[in-house]
Amino acid sequence: MIRRLFVLAATALSLALPLAAYADTEVGGIKFPSSITLANAPLQLNGAGVRYKAVFKVYAAGLYLNGKASTPEAVLASSGPRRLHIVMLREIDANELGKLFTKGMEQNASREEFSKVIPGVIKMSDIFSMRKKLSPGEYFTIDYVPGTGSIISVMGKPASDPIKEPEFFNALMKIWLGKSPADAQLKDLLLGKSPSSNFSNSN
């Protein structure tokens, strides 16, 4: 009888482990699926975390890639489609958020790199300036699709034509993964690591 119970328990555990491996990740009360499909390509959640400004939660972010990457260099070199999904956790002025993103891109790029993405930066700024605010629960995604460009969608709908400059997506990712990230703890979490003890809240 004891042996039978042991076999049943082991079987149940073996069935539960695959399910756990594909469980959603929840941060800040927001659930991020373990995998998605973008441009017919399967992507997996590389990491997710909450962006803090002082002690306040601003938004939850999840990074999706076609393979695990634990360094900024690996993320930026990743081939295939990629996605950054952001869900607001507090109300924020959308135009101000767009300005902060622009500042973050400029801080993490050389003058030459930033000059190449100025058309995309202007388009991104226009997208956010057209919205008065972003409320808790509202979300936007930034997708990179090879051959198409970067697509910014708000609440699941593309907000403009794709941004064609191939450098734009990586320049945007450096807001969170660059040398001067918006939040160093969030940087670690997006890379699938435990958050570091030293952190900044610059953007």
C-alpha cells in the first residue's frame, strides 16, 4: 500500500513539473504568460519586473525573446522577433513618459547612435503626446519584427506605422538594459536575474 502511494505521488509530481515550468509569472499583480507568438515565431518570457520611482510602482514590464539571454549584449544581439510588454500600475502623464523614454535613449547611446534613431524617436514622442494619460491597467507593447521594424501598440492596436530604422529597437531597449538604466533592479529582473542591491531611478 505504501509503495502504491509512493508511485502515485511520484506520478503526480512528474505531471505537475511541466505545468509549473509553463506557469505565468506575476509581478505587481500583473500576469505575464510564459510564452507568446509574434510574427509566427514562438517567444519565451526572459524576465519581468516592476519599475519603481522612489517607493512608487510605476509599471510592470516583461521581455520576450526567442531564447534566454542573461546579459544586455545577448538581448541586443538576439535574432528574430522580440517584445517588451508594459502594463501601467499608476496613472501617469503619457507625454511625460514619452519624454522620459527619449531622455533614457539619449543617455544610453553615443551621439552617432542617437542621430540614427531620431526619426523613430520623433514618431514615438508623437504616439505618447497624442494621449493625455495612461491609467492603471492600460498597456502598450514594443515589438521588433525583422524586415518590418519596430511596432508600438497601445491596448493591442498599432499606434502608427512601423519604425523602420533597424537601430531603434535596441536603442529603446537600452533605456532598461543600458549602462544608465531607468531602474537597475528592473534591468536584472528583465535579464532573468535576482535584483541587485544597488539601484537607480533616473527615468
